[in-house]
Amino acid sequence: MISSTLETRELVTLDGGGVLLHGTYHKAAGKAANGAAGSTKNIGVLFLNALSTPRSLIGESGVYWATSFAARGYPSFRFDLPGLGDSYGEIPNDLVKFADEGGWGTIASSKVKELVHSRGLPGVVMFGHCSGATTAIYAASRSRECKGLILMDPYFNLPRSLTPSLRPGLVLWVRSSKTGALMRAGYDRIRELREALRKEKLPANANLNLLARVKQVVANGVPILIFRAPKPPAVGGSVLRAGDFDYFDYIVSLAERSNQFTIQEIDDTDHSFSNRAGRLAVRQHSEAWLEQYFPEANSGGVIQ
């Protein structure tokens, strides 16, 4: 690992295995003052990209959360995956399909191991938003060093009706904007009605490979925190959720223990969680969850 110190942060790289990733290290409280770079007993937090979003995430919300977690004593790292942000690499033509099939999973898991060993961490919690949550699940299923998951609006279906003919940037807009959410809701409603008629346990477009990885992570006893943004109402005012297949109920049913899953629905935000209400709620719930499951860190400053 190569680093360039910038006060409470460092620009860092992970260069093992012939794959070079650029990122930012947010030093845990108590380390920033003396610049110590040795091992720590505190769990780290690793942020992953969502599609083509850079490591700062939408509205630099990733910077906000990483800074806050570090102030609470949890060293935090934001790395760009290959081809994204500052990291070199080829970007696949169908970026959504690549992520849904776990394209970055192997690289992410190897980089988790490299990060843990280079920084002397006891492990990391992986933080992923949308397709970044998908990558986090795939990586966690392969990683002994991943000790927890924070997932923001993860999805467990294969969005076949939207992705084949749309560019990755447009797909991200469909998933994050209010207008796009209404479009997605219409497609989802049609699919769910068809799936209800089939009376299958899982919808026909379920991402079975991803769900198998979830089962593996759950079997390993990894605690998981999930954030959900409110779904938009359908045209006419009826709420879609009553007719949807509830993947969250399904995966919670797989839990090895009653407190393995924590699910928080955040009101007054959208899929990006980047507005004031979303950023604050994610920060507060994440910090409480980290302190519950990984209490080794000493609380430092508080980010407002």
C-alpha cells in the first residue's frame, strides 16, 4: 500500500495481485493527531462504488459518512473499483449485468484481505449502496475478513425489462430520481402481478446467484444492517409494496440468530439517501449499529 498523508485523511492505493485501486483513508479518532500508521484493534469500514458513481457517492454522502465513522473510532476507507473513479480498468458494456453477476466480487474480496493485512485491522464492515451492496454481498461470501455488512437499498432481482437497452448512466437515473422511480414502479408492478399468478416461492426474475451468496454470508454469522428508502406510490395513489415479493422478509427468514439482521426504513429521503434527512439517519443508525456489534472503538468527535 502506498499513501500520501493529508492531515486527517490519506490518499492511498492497494496494488496487490496486479490490480491497482486508488482510494481515501479516513483516520480513526486519536490517530489523526499523531499520524500513527500501525495496527489497530478497531474494525474498519470499507465503502464500495455503486455503478459508475465515484467513491465519494452521490452528493459526497460517502465522504460525510466515512468522516463521521472515523470520528467515532472506526477507520474508514473509500476505494474506487477498477474502471471507476480514479482506478484504471476496463468498464464492461453492460455495467448493470456485470455488477449483478458479481463481476467485482472477487477483486473486492481480495482487496479486503489486502487492506486488513496492510493496516493491521481485525476485519472490515463493507458498506455498499444499490449495486455496491450487490458487490459487497458477493465479496463478503468469499471473505473471512468481512465481519459485517451495511447495505443501502439492495435489490435481489434481475431488472431485465430496464437494463438491456439502456446506458449505465440512464439506469442509475431510473433508480435514483423520482421520475425514474415512478417508471420503475410501473415495470415492477407488471412483473409482480405476473409473478403472483405463477405462485412461485421466488419471482421468476430473482437473482438466484446473489441470493445463494446471501445465504452463505448469513450462514457465516455476519451481522447485516439494511437501509430502505420509501417506495413511490403507484399512479392512482395505491401503494405498491402490498403486491411486491418481499425479499427482505425472505432473507431475514434465513438468519442464524434473531438479531443478525437490522432493517431501517428511512422516511423523507430517496434511493440515494443523499439529502439531509437521509444522510443524518444513515449516519445515526450506522453508528449505533457499529457500536452495538463492534464496540472496541473509542468514541471521538461528532459530525453534525
